[in-house]
Amino acid sequence: MFFLFFFLARSKQDTYTERIVNISPSPKRPSSVVLSVTNLRKDYGSLLAVSDVSFDVHRGEIVGLLGPNGAGKTTTVNMILGVLAPSMGTIRVEGYDVARCHRQAMELSNFAAVYAPLPGNLTVEQNLRIFGMLYGITNLQKRIEEVIAEFDLEEYREKKSGVLSSGEQTRLCLAKAMLNRPQLLLLDEPTASLDPSVARDIRTKIRNYAEAQTCGVLWTSHNMHEVSQVCDRVLFLSRGNVLLEGDPKTLHVKHGKSSLEELFITVAKEPLTLDLS
Amino acid sequence: MNPQRIAAIALREYYLVRGSIARLFPLCVWAGIDIVVWGFLTKYLSTVVTGSFSVVSVLLGSILLWNFLIRIMQGVTTTFFEDVWSRNFLNVFSSPISIAEYVSGLVLSSVLMGTISIAVMLLLAVFVFSLSLLPYGLLLIPFLCILFLFGIALGIVGTGIVLRLGPSAEWFIWPIPALLSPFVGVLYPLSVLPRWMQVIGHLLPPSYVFEGMRAVIAGSAVSMQSLVIGGSLSVVSLILACLFFTRVFRFAVRTGLIARYSAESIN
């Protein structure tokens, strides 16, 4: 049975196999680029969700992916995670093509999102164990203890995740996202349900983690204050395109706006009025 | 194939069963009730049926084998439904797990959960209703193999249907064994069926098991050719089921179905 599926899965994919044909493997020497997205496009028939998006995320860098609802942020994140096949373009994580070397790419990545809570019918520790096994972590028990301590989950260890508050669930998702010490961390509104104190704490943890582990972080958020605090660089998506890119502390000034939030609102409502020169 | 990832899927199912007494019901209680009801029926029939027809061996044996197939199928689908019910696809499929490992995990869960059900049914059938497995002898092995492979195939097809059509398609899946049962002759020989039903029955691997089982109980020789046909059909079913699931999964990745898999019903 296992062998049968093994062969079928190997023959299957454009998307998921490890069968490598003319694929450049992981770089022999470390590159500063953790995530490389090139000419990414996704259409659903006549509906264009993402159109020709290209960007890199470097080691130790936190990149904010901003944009109004429907701009293509989550579609982009889903394609990077390999759960949505691009219509065109390539995504490489540490040099591994996500479309063709999904396993290798995902072993080096992880993600947390408000819309993807961990199963509520498992306890905190059980969830971490299951996902630790899925990510093939060695010394799993030790690593579970570390993330439980790091995200202050000790008192909830035996509690089912479904009964935790949304803030506690977010911390659990982040703990899961850190389990495999990812080189690429994808965070979709990670602090959306946290109180300001915990949110600040989480931001600091992720900032420290990115610097200490030389990991790249792609962070989507609608909180402009948070973005300007935590991100090194931001990309503004509008209608599936990267409209603006730059330092969140100075980008709004360049475009004649008083704050990043004002710039965001302009991008969301009247992108054509922007001076993009 | 990474055994740790396969084991993770089965371990999740173990945690769920251990953590909820309600999940023990389909495993033990419903399986047991089936045997109790049919056990008493066969007990009654054995008092009114005269001649050499062994009611207990034929009817209770058939129910036991049919339940084996159902439990194996449900073991696969239920483990998959856990991900549906907890909206866990994004977390699972954005991990390094491959489809082959995921489906193997479903099969492993099914084997473990199916074993519990079968043990309960077997204990009841043997010790309460005096079912003897001795007449089947070594033929029990190919019988069980055919049913196991076909049960897995049905389970994989069921998961593919739910993945493609959405969570509400779950209601199509539960009745699949009931829909097949008239054609495979669980309780009667295929010869009593109309011609068109016999044709369908001959395409379904379990029919060869039940025909063979009745032949054994009647003291006739079991045709090895029919067992080979039954086994081959099981393997073919499994291959087709795997191809179907792989195709559906690819479709789900292409269209974004997995990423937004939470709607009650998707086209």
C-alpha cells in the first residue's frame, strides 16, 4: 500500500514530488536570500488575483506584505506555502523550488495565521507533538519544552486548544511556527487577536528570533503602527501588483503622506493618485 | 516516505480517541451492537432452520466480514474528516508531508482503529454466539486481504469526493457500504440477483469473498480462480482510488480549494 502510493505520488507532480528534473538544488554556499519570488501570477480564469509579483526576503529581515482586502496577500502566502499552485512564476525557499521540491522547502519554512488555528480537540502539547513530527524535528520533546516556555504556554499544556482564548491560541500557533526553527517564517496577521502588551512581547520575540536565527520573515498586517515598528521593508500590494516598496519609516514621506496609515488608505482607495516616480 | 510523518497522522487519531469517550462509540459500541442484533437473529434462525445449513457460520460470519470492510473504510474517511472538521488542511498541507505520507497515515489509522472494532466484534461473535472461524481455515487470510484492500480503496475514494465537493459531501460517503451491499451478496448468493445486478456484483471484489465463504461453509471447494479475480479487482480498485485522490488533490492545489477549504459546500 505504502509503496503503491509512493510510486503514484512520485509520478504525479508538477506540484509536490521530489522528483527533480533540471532543478537547481539548494545553493552550496549560503545565500543572503531566504525567499525568492519571481514573476508570480495567479489567475482563476478571468479573475486575476496576483499579477507578476517579484520580491526577495533576506536573512534577518522582516518584510511586511501590506495591502487592502483582496490585494493578493493571502493568495501570495498560500502560493509560497505550496497549497496553491501559481499560474506562472517561481518561488524558491533557500534555493528550493516550492513547486518541485515542496518537502525540502517546507522543512525550512513555517507559518502562523489567524485563520488557521490548530485543531481545538487536541491539547497544546499534543498539537505541538503532532506538528513536530510532521516537520520531522529531532529531539522533539526538548524542543516542545523550549517553545512552551518561550511562548508562556506551560499552564495550558494539558488544555485543549479549542478552549484557549484567541490570544493564547495565537501564541500556540506561533509556538508551532517556531518548532522547526524555520529559515522562512510566514506570519499572516500574527498579532491580530492579541492585547497590546502581549502583541508587543510577540513582536519583540519575532524580531529577536529573526536576528538570532538569521531567518527571513514575511509578515502581513493591517496594523501600520506595528508594521513600522517591526518591519525592515514593506511591500504594498494593490490589485495583485507590488505598487510600492521601501522602508516603512520613510516610505510615506517619499510619497507625500503624513503616515504609513495614510499611505495605506491611499493605496487602498486611490492607487492611481500616487506619485510612483 | 517518512515514517514519522505517517505516524503523526495516526497518533493524532489515537489522541482523539483517548481524549473523547464519544469516539469509542463507533469503534466499539456500534460494532458490538451489529453483532449482538445479528447474533440473536442467527440464534433464532438456527432453531427454525432445519438441515445442514449453518446459520451462525453463514450469516454471522458474513456480517463480521462485511463490518470489517466498513470499519476499514470508515477508519480512512474518519481520520480525513478530522482534518475537515477542525479546518486543519492549511496547517497539514503546508507542512513537509507528501500526499503519499498523508494517505499512508490515513491507512495506518484505519488499521489501528479497525483492529479495535474487529476485536470487539470477534470476541462477541465467538464467545457469545459461538461463531467458529475454524471452517474458514487459511482462506480467512485472502478473504480479509481482499476486503481490506477494497475497504481502503473505498475510503480513499470517499476522501477524494469530500475533498473535491466540500465538507457537506460527507453525507454521500457514509452510505457507500449500504449502497454496495445489495450487489455483493453479503447475505445471499449472487445467483438470486437479477442479471444486471449480478454483472455489477461480479465487478466488486467482496462478492468473491462472500461467495467463497458460503462455499467453504457448504463444504465445497473454493475456486482459486475466483479468489485471484477478487484479489486482482481489489488491487485495481486501490490503484484507481489512489489515482482519483491524486487527481483531486492536484485539482485542489491548482484551484486553491485546500487553502480555502472551510465552506459548508463547494460547488
